[in-house]
Amino acid sequence: MSLKSSNKVAVNTTELIIEISAEDFNKAVLNAYKKEKNQIQIKGFRKGKAPMAVIERYYGEEVFFDTALNDILPDEMAAALEETKLELVDRPQVEIVSASKAEGAVLKATCTTKPEVSVSEYKGLKAPKVIDAVTDEVINEQIEAARKRQARIVTVEDRAAQLDDEVVIDFEGFKDGVAFDGGKGTDFPLTLGSGQFIPGFEDQVVGHKTGEDFEIEVTFPEDYQMKDLAGQKATFKITLKEIKAQELPEFDDEFVKDVSEFETVAEYKEDLRKKLEENATQKADAQFENYLFEQIIKNLEGEIPECMYDQRVEREISEFEARLAQNQMTLDLYFQYTGMDRDDLKATYRDRAENEVKLRLALESIVAKEGLTVEDSEVEEGLAKLAENNHISVDDVKRFISVDDYKMDLLVSKAADLIKESAVVDNSLAEKKEEEAAE
């Protein structure tokens, strides 16, 4: 192989001219013949027994050129990229300039390269870091949620239906005195206040008792899916057949013993407060980091190839598809349920994909600018943790992932730490952001 030229023809685009000697090209053509001859039938010869020269006379000298070039191209491109030190972000577009057994081949590869970017500001950035207070009210809300998780559902007969009750009803809807399709149900379970029915329906069931027959009037939303009912008034005849309510356990030491490893209410509350405070701190840290990273993305300078965004979107979709598979669902089935198609799904991931690509490029730029390094011991320690977490050997980890990519991940983390450590907390920005959001 001979790299004849390497020319930058546009932003993030380099054109390589690669020459393949006649000797190397003929070897590749011969190998292509050996690979394909068994599929070729020439009159006068048994299938697969026709000499190469006969096949070339019959079909033309170039009959094996495509296969030969496809076979030889990976090694030729690898050698060219090693020589030029180009870092590609997409598959090169290759075209044949010329090819003959006498002269060899000349290829032109148009390569999309990793963009050159920079970050104008990344040290001393300001960001809010507001840690939500863990009040007694918050503690009590968590306790109430724990009680509800342990609640029993009991039938209520001595009072009227209330919000949060589950009722069983028969109902039928009428418009202008005529029953309409889809407006009837029998022994239908409905949690009052859940918003399962159209606005106004559930609120009017509240206050009625078991065994009552009554009517309610509602107005369908303007955007209701059944066009003939959208914006129209209707009457529902309802029979309330059963009321069920949650019976919550007492919050005492016995309850605490049943649901936790603690013995007393005081111990339970102390642990709950500690966990909530830790969560509040973690949430504030995450918001602080996100605010800083938003600024880093805004401060990024450079033109980024669209293919990098497209690749990231496809990766997001692949990960989403894997999560669906864990729940025994396919992407096609998801599209059927949601009415979406692949283009719709791509659009939902586009903004996030762009931000992830920009942030990664920005952090890698900071790594280079700051001359950040990572010790071999850090890499080995990290790989050992990965192996332990996944219950495999370090050698297996190295087979599954690129050690160079993992090393860059560690460097990127150091760049992120540098940004956060140099940042300045300014909680007035939180108020400003809330005002902007409100506007």
C-alpha cells in the first residue's frame, strides 16, 4: 500500500488517495477467484472448475475486482489511518479511481474526522447548589407512604364515597337522551381522584353511598378522542355498588419492627431523616453538575459532524430496545401501542444526544488542554472494580471493552471533577432560573 496523498477538503473531512500495487492487487484478485469460483458455471467446465483466465475472458477482467478490493480495503485503510493519524467518526466513503491487473488500483477515501473543538470558559463557573431541607412534614409524608404500602383494602358500608376510595360502579352515558357507544360499563372498579375518567366524573361520585342510583352531568374535553363527543355535554346514570378504602396500620414500634430492621419509632425516624438528607445532598450535587455542564456545552466552539449525533441517537434507541426486551416487549410492539414510528423516537432522543456528544467532546478537549493523565494503577484498579461488580475476571473485562476507551473515560471524569472543583456556588442563579421558567 502507498498513501499517495492526504488532503483536508472541508471542515472535519479529509480525502485520502491510496495506491495498491499491481502485485498486491493481483494477489487479492487471485484470492477472490479462489473464493468465488465454486459458484461460477462456464460451458464446457464442471461448476467450480473453470480456470481464472477463462472466467475473465467470459465475464471481463474486472469480474473479481469488487471482491478483491472489499477484501483488501480494511487492511489498506488501517495502514493509511495509522500513517495519517486520522481519527474517524464514521465509515469512510470509498470510490475506485482506477483498477487494472497491469497498473494495480487507486482508491479515494473520503473520511469524516473527529472535530477539533475548544471550550472558551470552564474554570470558575457559577452554579446554584440548593439542598432541600428535610422538615418534619417531609418525614411525615414518607411515613404516610410507608403506612399506605402496608394498608389493607376493606369494604366500607357506614359512610359515603370519598376521594382515594376505590368504588365499583355500573354506568351508562347518554347524549341528548340517547346512549352512545363506549359509554357503558358494568362492575367497573374506579379509584376516585385518579383522573381515569373525564374531568368532573369522579368528583360527582364522591358523597354517594353504596346502593345509590344517581345521575351526573359532565362535559367532554374539546380534544376528546371521539370527535362526536368532543366538547359535548352528557349525562351518566350510575349505580354505586361497592366502596372500598385503605385501612392504614398504626405507626408505632410494632409497625417499625415489621417493615424495617429497627426496634423503635425514634430509630426509624432518625434513619429516615439521615437517608433523606443524603438524597437531598445528592440531588443538589447532580443539579449543580448539570448546571455547570449546560454552561460547558454553551461555551463549546467547533463544528460537529451530524453523523456523531445520528450515531448517538441510534445508541440511545438500542439501549431503549434492550430495556423493552427485559419486559418482554419489542420495539415494533411499542410503536403499535404508542402510535409512534422510528423517526418519532429519534426525534425524542435528538436533543439529549446532541448534548451528550457536545459534552463528551468538550471534556476531551479539556483533558488535552490541561494535560490530564491517568496512572496505569488507576486503570487496573478501575478494571478490577468492573470485574468484581460483574462477577467476571479482569481478563474478561479487557475482552469486552477497549482499555484505551476506558482510560479516556477516566480522563473525562477528571476533567469533570476539575470543572466542579473550580466552580463557585451562587444560589441567586437558582432564583433567576425559576423566574425564567415561570415566564
